[in-house]
Amino acid sequence: MSTRSSNHAVTGRQRTLDFLAGEPTDRLPFHPIIMRWAAQHAGVNYRDFCLDPASKCRAMIRCAEDFAIDWVTVMSDPYAEASAFGIQVEYPANNLPHETDHFTSVHELLALQPYDATAHQRTAGRLEELRLYRQLTAGRWFVVGWVEGPIAEYAALRGANDAAYDFMDEPAAVGEVMDMITAAAMGFITLQIAAGADCIGIGDAFGSQIGPALFRELAFSREKALVDHIHSLGAKAKLHICGNTSAILPDMIATGADIIDVDHLVQCVAPFVALLAPNQVFAGRADPVSVMQNGSRHAITTAARQMSSESNGRCIVSAGCEITPATTGENMRLLREACTSVVP
């Protein structure tokens, strides 16, 4: 992807859309994953960041303004849909939320039906966040909604350990539950796009932990169905799976997601560039701790330059996963500066 100079201000939204379309842009888009970091920078306690739409939007917009970030998102924790399905979640004032119960068996999950996203605090709050972004941003930033993918949502409902046993012991029943999860996610996606999302992120973090065979059996076709649904509504799709996804990266690309997140544990993306369709790009993959939190200017610039080189410029600048709260504002600015300095 080539870049060009511009004499007029380009919005983060337009820059991202142009980049995804293969059009020249003034610089690479900058999409750091910020949640706890955003709340801390804006002086918002994390419970409010998760539960109060106005607090989250205010924090994310302030970060976008202060660091020339090109997107704003609804990301905060993986429990919005789990809460709608009935999982109880505890929200400490300034720490990560965590679930306090799980469903006891796959057979209990088989009795669940898709939720009404407008009738539950967390899912309704996400819709309100997207409406607020549209009201407050005037198209300045690329607005990204979110759903959990089938693997991640199943793990949230059953707990990771029990979910892993279910995947091996009762794959047919698990598949039925995941079909219901996918149907619920499609309904939630429809409402998020109607509320103003330019893009929907699909978070399926547990997918890197189950091996490529199980990933293809349980996740691939359902993730692809979510991507196809997003595209049918005129929005873009982003697929985020943490960890070393080298073995499943071809499948992640084959879902058709426009943005494929790549974590720092993937050693090199060069072998996968030829698999990208014209509309697809990577995002990542600086190590959030050794590079972004603890690294020097050289380390941050080198990480961004390496990713840009390996991907032939087809990458959105970001860390491989969430920026840690201990990362300095100066290091965030250095990563932003890399968007211009590492153009091939």
C-alpha cells in the first residue's frame, strides 16, 4: 500500500477506509488496543469504563485526540454477552472484571436461547456507546463495535478448563451451543451496525489454545458466518485472536475479515501475505510488554518497521494485544510516530 502527502486534514475514519480499500493514504492507520490504559489516561475508574457508556466514550475520545489514534472502540472486557446469557460478573472499582459463576454442563447450555441485546445492561450499553460515538465524533474516527467469537463465548459461559474438556468429549453438543452463540452474535451485530459501527471486531482469543484441527472444526465456519453477516450489512470485520496463531493464520485470513490481528508470538507474517485478498490487512504485532511497555524508541520503531516490511505495507500499526497500563504516554507517541516513519 502506498502513501501520499496531503494538504488537508484526513480523519481517522477516512484514512482507515481508504487503507482498507487499497487507496493511497498519508500514513499508516494507528489502531492501538487500549482499555485499562485508556481509562487510566482519562482518569476514569475501570468499573465506570466497563459499565457507563459516557465514561468509556469520553475516555476513548480523549485518547484518540491526545495521541492521534484513528479508531475508537467499545472494548473493555469479554463479559457483555456472557452477562446477557446469565453469567454473574464482578466489577472491581479499578481492576479487571471477572465472572463469579459458570454453567455447569454443555447440556445446561443447550437450553439457552439467543438474548435480546436491548434488554440487558451490558449489551444495551454497547449499543449506547456506539450511538454516543456517532453523536460525539462527527465521523472523525473509525468506530468499531465488538462481539465474542464462538470459542471465546463458549469458554466464558463454561470456564476455560471445562470448555476444553467439552470440546474433546462432546463436540456435537458443543457445536449446537456454538450455533446458538453465533445466531445471538449475528443479532447483536445487526444492532451495533444500526447504532453506528463502521466495523465489528470478533474476539475469539481462546481459539489459539485448542489446536488447528479443533479450530477448523468448531470455529472457522462460524467465524466466517459472522464475517459474511457483517459484510452483508455494509460494515468491515476485524478478527482478533491472541497468542501464537501461526498454525491457524491461513484460516483466519480465509474467514474474509478485513483486519486480521497478529500477536507478537507470531514470528513472521511474510509467508501469509500472499493469502490476503485485496481488501485484507494485518494489524499488530509489537509485544505489549517487552516493546511497548519496556522498550526504547529504537525497539518500538524497529517492531513497527519489521511488521511493515514483512507485510509489504499491508498492516495497521498496533501492538499485538492490549497496551498495558504501565506503558508511558511517550511510548504511545513513539508508536504513533512510527505510522509515518516506517512507510515502505
